Amino acid sequence: MAAIDRLDLNLIRVFVALMETRSTTRAGEKLGLTQSAISHALAKLRRETGDVLFVRAPNEMHPTPRAEEMAPSLRTALHHVEAAFGPPDFDPAKSTMRFSVAVTDYVSASLFPALAERIRDHGSAVGLDLRSLNEVNLTRELDLGTLHVAIGVFPRVPPRFVVDPLVRLDNVWVMRGDHPVADEPPSLEILARWPHLDVRVAERPDEEDLERNVVTSDPSRLDALLAERGLTRRVGAVVGHFSAVGPFVARSDMLAWIPIGMARQLGASHGLKFFRPPYETPAMLLSLLFHRTLGSHPAIVWLRDQLHDLAAVEGFETPLAAPRPS
């Protein structure tokens, strides 16, 4: 076991960089060190821990279970040390920070162009890395610091994360304008008679104690309502992106459950018609999810503030003003 009195802080920086990049070359570029220096540091880490830590593969270095176990604690410890010795504030005009955010394509298109415009207008060099919400293991990457914020619907999260409500999404059902029941009063019978287009906004990765909405239409609730009347739901197709809803619904008899802001856009672009559900349903809270410790960094606080400001004017129905987590 490594003795704390002889542990070099630079070894922790190398370890965290290797976890993030999975490459001695890229870790060296990130830290401004040669590949030889990274390899030397890795050898020392292996001696101190008694574990190989990273196993070479054709395209990257895979962390061992021991490395995966160490990563959250060391990433958090390094963050605290950097925060203690670093500048107390974040200046977006001088920073080259690159924010990693997990989002759906709807949120990406509705909110982040305005953020990019704001970054441009302030002459900032900060960057954005927008990643698909349904392809990211959120707990793992938030713990590692490789993901700064996720935006989605999160009914339950582990205590080390914070859910910060951003907007309330009022959803509606959409159909093509000349659908056979476009002029009929909406009913559960109509929802049972015609096929649905489901939008899968998340897979089910192994995310400890994190619950997130997987399919937009909340099928378990709708199935129960239909079952009370002896009806069942029929799924015509499942897509992984909101951008597919317009073309699918416009050229089929399928109905889709989407945010009303998007429904209005698709009414103009694809001739879709929307109706409110013929049953009571709570609005969905679209929230920011971030690490309680790592997310308190001034840069992440700045990003969260920008998103709250822009949500009030950029394509969402009901922005939530505060109180917000610090």
C-alpha cells in the first residue's frame, strides 16, 4: 500500500488524466508531459498500489477494477487541491474550459445555439462538447469529471448528485394534420386505436441508484389508464432522437408524445396537429444534474447560471426561476 508521506501529487494528476484519455500519449498532451514521463509515472503508480491499473488494448488502455475503484476519490481529491490553489473565480473571457454536457437533441437544438451566441458575443474561448444523453453512463462520468452536467428528467438520484430544476415541460400528443381522427375530440380510445411513436431518450446502463425517464410517453402510466378500460397501447416505432418525430408522424398514422414547444415548431414545419392528453398528467421537470462536489466549481456554476438564464427565453414553456442549488 502506498505511504501517504511519499505520495507525489503529480502521480494523481497522471492517474486522472489516464482515466479520462485512456492513452499515455493523450494524457501527456493534456498535462504537457512527454509520453516517457507518463509511462514512468504509471510505473511508479503500479509499484505504489500493487496493481497494474491500466491494461493495453488495440485502441486504448482499459482501467482495471482497482483503477475504477480509485478514480472517484482521486478525482475529487484533485479537484479540491486545484480549487484550493487555483483562482477563486471563473472568467469566461479568459478561460479555455471545454464543457461536457449530456443532452437530448431537442434540448441541444433549443437551448445551446443561444449559449454559443452568448459565448461568441463575450469573446470567450470556452468550448462545448454536447453528448447524446442516451449514450452516456451518467454516474460514472459525473464521478470522473469527464461529464460536467446532464440535462434530463431524473426522478431519483444518488445523494452525491444534485438535481437542479430548469424548466417544466408540458407535453402534448401530435398527429399529422390530415389524420383520420384529426378533427375528433381526443380520447383514450383514440390513443388505443392508433399506433404510437416512442422516443427513447435513455438506455438502461448500469447506473447505481439513478433513475431517469427512458421513453417519453411514460408508457407504464398510460398502459395502466388504458387497462382500466380494457384497452391496450400499440407501438408503431421507436426512435432515439426527437428530430425523427416530425418526418415519422407526418408520413404515418402514428401519434407521438412531445413537449408543446416542439409540437408548435412541427406544426409549422411538418403540418402536425397537437392535442392535450384526455387524462390528467403531471408536467415533466427538465433538470440539470451535476456532482455535488465537482459541480460546485466556479466554471460549472457559471454554466448552470447561463442555462437558467437562457431557458427563460429560448424555446421552453415554463422556466423555473429558483431557489436553486449553490
